[in-house]
Amino acid sequence: MITTEHLTDLEIAQKADIKTIRDIARGMDLDLDLLEQYGKFKTKLPLSLINEEKVAKGNLILVSAINPTPAGEGKTTVSIGLSDGLNKIGKNSVVVLREPSLGPVFGMKGGAAGGGYSQVIPMEDINLHFTGDFAAIEKANNLLAALIDNNIQSKVNNLNIDPRTVVWKRVMDMNDRALRHIIIGIGGSANGIMREDGFNITAASEVMAIICLSNDIDDLKKRLGNIFIGYTFDKKPIFARDLKAQGAMALLLRDAIKPNLVQTLENNPAIIHGGPFANIAQGTNTIVATKMGLSLCDFAVTEAGFGADLGAEKFLDIKCPMAGLKPKAIVLVVTIRALRHHGGAKKAEYNTPNMTYLERGYENLAKHIENCKKFGLTPVVAINSFYSDTEEEVNYVQTRCATEGVKAVVSKGWEFGGEGTKDLARAVVEIIESGKNNYKPLYEMSLPLEDKIKKIATEIYGADDVTYSSKAKSQLKDYIELGFNHLPVCMAKTQMSFSDDEKKIGRPKGFKVNVREFELAAGAGFVVPVLGTIMRMPGLPAVPASEGMDIDNNGNITGLS
């Protein structure tokens, strides 16, 4: 354990006693010849290491959270700390996480490598390009975009694509709101056919979703071929397979489909792979990474993005049914400051103890607890410790949770690493060994799309009803006629509220959610209802985090978080 006080996350990571990735793999009894190393401290793992028998018997733990404040509540930090804590109490555990996107890294939220003494390392590499998976996903996505416009322009093998109907967008791994809606092909016929287009952030791309939900290369190619592009002038649907794009796209993804192995600050294994956002995509790491973790250790701790109304719902309704996974436990991360926020505290009051705010804000946590139980899972609540917490506030949360049959445990992984999460680890093991949890999805796939959307909106969000724009109604009709009524739904909405309005904090009631439009992810295997004003290409804040970052002649990085 590093003992120097008052260090930034980056300084803690830079001072860590890091082992070579071969030492980490050796501790997992892996054949070192199977490693595909990216330098000394990170490696790709071949899919051949996945053992479906161990996957079926393993202990899968999902970490989710309440609706967060803009800075997040430390879900990744708790996930890493919990895995270290499990190893501290003698369990064989690996943490399985998503890869950071450069958008949040240079924007406001920061990276996704944990914090304090619960981090994955090498932190700089993980937050900056890592093993190039995002770049490969971006290239595969944009190859398809280039093939579409080339086919529209070409007189050879022309598929008669109507440019007005093309729904496939280009992507980049950066927050750039100016690219949300653009015109391409300007400058004459030599530059292509002029049409409307736009960019999504890479984390929200369907190729990212496909990587996360594919089991192997053959499955990957099939899903890539199933990507819906648009229509011909005579109203016939066009898919990526019609352009014979899937083989070339899979070539670009041949390494990106393999999970990445690194380590925690305590030199325990960490698998990091895939990185979809949970507010505008499915928000979970890859199926192959989760199965890899279950194959190589007895306990796999994984996380799903933002609040449980987003990441956890999608993990439990999309990923688990597709992968045949059955989580044994769910951890809900909460901070006292977030409860103050949901009780009405302003940003300047987040760190000021206030029982009135806390009591009102607890209703947000209560709704998430209620939702977890709808999936057959009684959660363990992790109170992610913060310096401004008071004993009175912590006791209140623990007492209220106990009345609902839920154990709330203070988690001090940020401050003490695995030593600070041993109580949380024991609580999670206890609920797994009790056998009381029996996971089940919220809905049957046979339900019509509208019924699935309504079930999530009313039962998980607490909405009274769902409304649809005229555009959304037309798209829904088209997707049903195309035969996609049986697919699960991946709701895109703000992470700040149960509703589609981020200003409705706490546990809002008496509201409706509005489906503005739909996006069809036929390759990934789900339909995306876009709620409210959520955007699939975020923008930068007024003062982006990039302004505080630098590197010197010796390669020393500062300002990364």
C-alpha cells in the first residue's frame, strides 16, 4: 500500500508498485505463451481461455448506483475496491470493467480507472488509447460509412440506396457537439452525393455495442452484417451485408474483440474491455470479458454505467439474457452527498451535512432498491465514504435500508483500498451464500416493443405513461414491419433522473416520458428509444478538463484524472 498522503489519483497511480503483466498472468496460472502483450503491463487474452462450465458456476457480482450527481458517485472505485476486498478475505476475484472514452477524460467526468487507492493501472495507458480498441471500433464504423457513400456515388454494383433514408452515422471518440448534424458531399459531384449526416461518440456506436455482445469472430461478422443502413428508393431495407462490409469490418476488429488484462493497485487481476455509455448505449463491458473473468476466477465483479435505472436495467434485460449470465449479487453505490443532492441541496451544499436533504434524497435510493428486487435481486448498499459524511447521516441510511431487508455497508476503498472494503466483501459473500437471490429479467422478449418500453418506464422509472412524437410513431411502425418487434429495448435518456428531465431529482412522480425518436441497432440486437433531449454526441463543458493536462520532455503526465 502506498502511504503518501494528499496525492492526486494520478500521483497515486504513478507511485504504485506495478508488476509485469506476466507476473499477474502467472499468478492466475495462465499459459504465458498465450499472452498477446502490449508492452510490459497490459496484454490481450485469447477467447479460447473462456470456460463455459466455470462461467455457469461462477459468482457474478454487478455493481450499480443511484442516479448520480454530475461528477459520478464512484461506482468504478467501489468495483475495484470490492474485488481487492474479496481477495483480502481469501476469495479469488477479478474486476471486469469498461474502457474509458476520451470524451469524458478530456471533458468533465474524468477517466474510468477508479480513484484513490482503488484504481486499475497503468492508469495513463488505460485512460489514453489503451490497446487501441476504441480506434479500431471507430475505423470499422467509418469504413461502413465510406462504403455507403461510395455505393450511392458509384454506377457499378449500385444498390439504389436512397440517401435521404441513410441512418448510419460516422463516429469519433471525442465530445464534439458541432458534428452532431452536418452536410457531407459539398463541392461538386466528385466529392460524393450531398446529404445530411452526423457523428455519434464512439462509445454510443452500434459497432461498440456489437463488440460488447459478440461471442466470437463468427458471431461478430453475423452481427456486423445485420447492421441496418436505410432503404432503397423502392423502400427495400438495406443492411451492411448487402455491401459485403462485414468481413472487412471484422478484420479491423480482430484484436479489439479480445479482452485486455491489467492489474489493480494491489496487483490483483483486472479485465477491461468495451466502453459503451449507459445513458446513450447499453453501458456494460463485453460478454467475452465477463465470461473471461468468470473463467479465470471464482468471483467476477463487474459494473454497469450510471444509475441502476440505466446500466443495471440494460445489463439485466439485454446482456444477461443474450449471454446466458445469471448474477448472484448486486451492489448499489450511494454517497451521502448524492442523497443530499436528490433531497434538494445545491452544488455548494453537497458537502454540508443536512438531515432534511438526506431524508428527502433517500427516496431515490429506495426506488433503486425496489427496482433491484423486481429482478429477483436484493441489493447490498455500498455507502462510498466521503470526508463530509456524518455518523448521523450514515446511521440513517443504514437504518432505513435495514427496514427494507437490505444491508448498507460503508465502503472506504478510495482511502484504504481492499482493506477498506473487507466489510463490503463479506456482506456480498454472505448474500451469495444465502442463496436468496434468484435473477430474472423484467420482461419477456415476446412482448411487443411498445409494451417493453412501457414496462421499463412505469416499473423502473416510475412514470405514469409513455408518449411518442410523430417521428417516433412512424419509425416504430417501420421497425415492427421489418420484423424487429421481438428485440429488447435499450433506453437512451438522461442519467441524472428517473425521468427524461434531468431537473426532476429524487423520486419524481406524476410524469410521463417522451420517445423523441428511435434508432435501430439490428446488428447489436436491440432497439433504442431516444427519450427527451438526450444526445448521442455529447458536448464539452465550458471549462474542459483538458485545460489542466500537460506532458513534459520526460514523458511525465499531469492533470489526468
